Amino acid sequence: MSLLQRLSDMAIFAKVVESGSFTQAAAALMMSKGAASKAIARLEQHLAVRLLQRTTRQLKLTAEGQAFLSYCQQVVRQADQAEHHLAELRDEPVGSLRISVAITYGGTVIAPLLPEFLQRHPKLQVELVLEDRLVDLVGDEVDVAVRFGKLANSSLIARPLTRLPIVLVASPCYLATHGIPQHPDDLAKHQCISTASSGPEKFWEFLEQGKTITVPTRGPLHTNSNRAAKPAVLNGMGLMFVTRYQVEDEIQAGLLVPVLTDFMPAPLPVHLVYPHRTHMKAGLKLLLQYLQSRIDQR
């Protein structure tokens, strides 16, 4: 008899004794009563001893069966302990996590949250990759990325993280010189600092009574970075269409002023996206939960 067969039959023997009947043991093990009976018979033949006295009403251990039972119970117990230990290793947050985030959002929002997370889980290491491009999560070995706007159809799993309000801002000196626009159509007479992240290149979208208005813009500067556009706006060169968190400090300080607030589009959705995995890293699960809970509080 093979070792695998013996171990299986020993587990069946322990369950039969625990249950007090072949019928109950077979039901618990999801096998037939006949298969359970054959397992005990194989053991007895292999060991050349009688393990159970069978009567029509009860099962009774022989002396040899009693001695053998403790070994069978130990095998089952150690198997359970081994499985439990591996589960603990799987669930313990250890190892490294790679996060991809756009430069401004990563530096402003995500990075300040990581020290507390790492203090809670000292066996984890985080690599925060800041870049304004859509990374290939699988090819670039990224565990999770922060994505903005409408998501493309893909095999990635997405969790909502937050929604970012959008504002149109200008400096007080610009508005004093050029006037305050009252309707999106007024932007035709204004200088607009356009960025790739503000929407279709050199076009801005607004909402009026639930309908989208697309407005062409013109201005002295176009850049692919809101961070690069901000100094120009602060210096009175024009208006900037941007998520509010990027200019919140300047708004509170009076350095920038929101305009056309009644025409702003819906807040920009933000998601955490990650590849589908049968077994998610314990650390990744904790990180996703942490980011969602902390950013919800902001």
C-alpha cells in the first residue's frame, strides 16, 4: 500500500471512530459508506490486525485499534496545523508592493499616506512609481495603479477610490485685467492655459442644465502637466481647468479664484486598478483597504 493511500485511510479511520459509525463518517467525508468500510479493511489487512469490532449496533475499538488511533489522530491534527500555518504565512503582510500613480496626485495625496501604512505593517516595503503615463501593470510588474476618468475595458479589476471636483481658476490680477467670464462661451475672449489632463487637447467641457458644452480654447501655453501650467496661471497669464486638490492651497490663500462654478462638469472618478489574481497578496489587500478608508476621510 502506498504512503498516500495509508495516510488517507488513517484519516478515514480516525473519522469513523470519532463519528461512531461508518454512515456518519462517510457523510462527513463526502464518500460512500462502502468506500469508508473498504478503507478500514485495507488498513487492517496492511497492519495484519483487527482495528474495529463490528456489530449490528455499534463499533468497538480493539486494543490494537486503540493504540493505532492516537497515531491517526496525530496525523490528522498535524495536517490541519500545517494547513493553518501556511494560511498564516499567506495572510501575513510581508514582501514588496509596487504602486503606479500620476506624479501630482501621487506626490500630493498618496505619498503622505504611506508612512502610517508602513508603520502599521513593518514587514512590507512599498515602491511608489510616479509617472504621467498608463503603465502596463503586468509587463511593468505593478501591483496596483491609480487611474483617472473613464476606464477602458480591460481584464483589470477596478475599485472606486474617490471623485475629484474640477475647477476653472485664474489669478485675481488676471480677472481684474480681463474680467470674470460669466458663461463658457465667454472663454473665446480669454487666455486659456490648456493641459493634456484637462480634456481633449485645446477643448474644455462644461455642463449647462445637464448637457455637455464643448468650448474651444486659445492661449499662450499648452503643456501636458498641470504642475507646469500652475506658475503661468499664478502669474496672470490665463485660466486653468484643473482638479481642485491641485490648487486648493492657492484658492485658500486667495492666489487663485474659481470662476464659472455653476458650469463645472461632474467630478473626475478615480479608481484603484490591479490585475486579476486567484490569490491576492495579503499586503495588497491591506493597502487597498487602507487607501480607500483614508481617502474617504479627506
